[in-house]
Amino acid sequence: MVHAYRDWRGRLVIFDEVDATLAIEAEIDGCKVPMMHILRGINRRSNFELHKEIRGIQSNPGQSQGMGFLQYFPHLPTFLRHVLYLIVECNPRWMKRTGGTVGLTSVGMFGTHSGWGLGMRIHSRSVMVGGIAQKPGVVDGCIVPREYLDVTLSFDHNIVDGAPAARFAQKFSELIEDGFGFD
């Protein structure tokens, strides 16, 4: 239920495949620049496959299929960007093709402090990975220093009700704590 968009008639279109849009920092002409890239079908791929794809884009930015013509999107006049947003948002399949189905960002990858993020407007659900910071935690009744990863989940409540979002967040947290996918 959390993996859906609304079409122009207000109907929910639910996708089985998860395509994550993320910015990958790559070096182009000696400058580090963020490149938008869509990782397709992340729900059926291993962590190693995803890692390999991201590292491949970093070492060879030209192989990124990225977001096609949307790489020029920031250079368009504001009114034209708003019109394009409206057109694409009315067609969930276009949304999936051009912007993925979930937004992913790692705001804490360059620091050693904890941090939180704000969701991206274009996606009905976003995941922001903050930093890992040492904080006090209770272990066997004693307070001890522990490392905590800050993760922000953002949902569009026009699409996802609070209860399914809370269940998703609980399951997501359990999977991370159990190290799911790191066999």
C-alpha cells in the first residue's frame, strides 16, 4: 500500500517493483558533481549488485541512464518546471519511468554527526539516511554508549494512510536492525 501513486482520476496505481532515485557523486572533468540515477528493481536485487551499480556509475558517469531529459530539468524556467511536474504526476507510469518510485538520499554520508532529512515532494515515499552517532542506550538494564543510525521515512498522506505507514516503518526498522540482506 505504501508503494503507490495516484493517477489523474484519483485512482491508486500500486507498483510491485521498487525503483529508487538517488544522487550519486561522480567526478566529471575533475569536479565532483551529483548525478541523479535510478536503481531499477531494488526489491529483487542483492546489496552487492546495487553497490556494484553505484560504484560503476561513480567510475564511469556516462553509463548512467539516469533520468533522461530530466538532467536538464533544473535549467528550465520555474513555470515550465511546475507544468512538467503536473503532467508527469498525473501519470504514475511516467513517474516511475522518469523519477522512480521512491526517493533515497544519504544526508549523513559525509559527516560523523546524526541528522534527519525532509522528504522529496515528487515521491509519495522517501527515505533519508542520516549519520551514525553515538548516543546513550539501555542494554540489559544499564545505560551504555551505542551507535544509532538516523533514518527519516516520509510519506504522502494523500496516498498512504498513517497505519500502513507505521507498519511499514516498523518492518523497515526490524529489517535494518537484523542486518537483512547482509549474509
